[in-house]
Amino acid sequence: MELNVVNRELCVGEVKITGVTTSSLFLIGDANSIQLASTFDTPPESLIIGPFLPLAKG
């Protein structure tokens, strides 16, 4: 896959995140390279998928 990005001005006033998954990336700004990887060595029958959990307000 090839992804071409044209950088222009970016202005972020406010960000509200109400929940995250177990593997997440949140990025505002520049990055030369992002490489994400995940491995799972647990048998599928032991995997428990639950609901999203909200972030604590603080």
C-alpha cells in the first residue's frame, strides 16, 4: 500500500475521547514513520471480548 500525504496547516481546538480500545493510536501532528504490530499467543477460546470502557473524567 502506498499513502501520499500533503501536509498543510492544522489547527486543533479541542479533542474529546470517550473511550479507547485495547490497542489504540491517537496522533495529532507530524510523524516520519509509524509502524504498528500486534501478536497474540493466547488460544482463541480464552479470548474474552467485552464492551468498551469509558475513560475516567478528571
